[in-house]
Amino acid sequence: MKILFVLTSHDTLGETGKKTGFWIEEFAAPYYTLLDKGATITVATPKGGQAPIDPSSDTEDAQTKDTKRYKDDKAAQDVIANTKVLTNINASDFDAVFYPGGHGPLWDLANDATSIKLIETFNAQEKPVAFVCHAPAALKGVKGKDGNPLVKGKKVTGFTNTEEAAVQLTNVVPFLVEDMLKENGGIYSKKEDWAAYAIQDGNLITGQNPASSELVAEKLLAALK
């Protein structure tokens, strides 16, 4: 199993003067779930090099068994410090792609032509494409083989409007994931805020929030069997 992880390169939280990036839990839980099952994982970002970690995901109360494992894992830290440049990635070299969230993707991956084309290629090759929390933002400009938005008519989930309101960033983010998925014709569903929830429709797998990251990875594993 060769799996590509795509992380954000964006580290600025709108006009707030605060930092953002990717959410550690949403990388670590799927990374170890897949790694422990023998997957070979490559991590890429639009700019390559160090992927920015969202400081909010690095606080004491945000820690999980997987984030603690990451903190002790020099090899994984090296992977994050030396990500590949997305333009150098060929979908044909991988069996699936996984996008961890964090707020960063709302600014870069949502509009990144290379990322959009990559997802479209994975989808055309009928390989699993998986996203969690804010990462479905990367689907914003992605088209299916029929030329319609990829999510149109598909069951999807992603970070909810009420969860965004709870973290007080509704007026900071460039768009709301839930609204965008619905506007693109997705059949959006969710559980209560912060509950683990993931849904699969064909080769498209989406998860609602950080708590859903392991579920998404498990669905991805099952799809590869």
C-alpha cells in the first residue's frame, strides 16, 4: 500500500495575526493507523519542506495517544520537516490519497490547481480519496469525470458550521466547509459537534472533525483491501 498524504503549506489565520496549519491529530491518527498496517506513506505540500503545525492542535488538552507518539517519533517529525513538493507527485505512483485538515487548507489547497488535478486523477483512476475535518475544502474546485463538482450527489461530511462557530472562526475563514459542500451539490450529513463521524460514497471518504480521523483511515484501509 502506497499512500500519499497531502498537507497544507499555509500558516496564517486570515487577518488575525495568529498562526494556523495542519491539525496534528488529523495527521498522526491516520498516519499510524496506516503505517502500522504496513503502508508506505509519502507526505507532500504545495511548497514542500516543513509543513506548518496549527499551534491550537499542539496544546496539552488536544493531545491523544497518536499525537504523543508523534512527539516521540523522530522519523515522523523528519517526514513533516521535509515534505515533497506537490507538483513533483504522480498519482500513478500511489494507491490512495489522504488529506488531513486544520484551517490551512481553506486558504491554499482549496484553490491549488495541482491539488485539484491530483484529486481528479486519483478519482479517474478509481482510487480512494479521503479527507477529514477542514480538508474537504480541497474538494471545492474538484470536478468528477462528468464535469460536475466531484461531491455532487455524493454523501459527504466535513467540519460543521456549528463547530466553526464554537471555535469562533466563522468570520475569519474564507468559506465554511459545510456550506461549500452543500453548494457543490453534496448530500451533507453530520453528527453532533465533536462526535466521531465518517462517511464513504464510492471511493470518496470524508470525516467530520478531528475525532473522526481514525475512522476515515479505517475506511481507507478497508477500501484498499
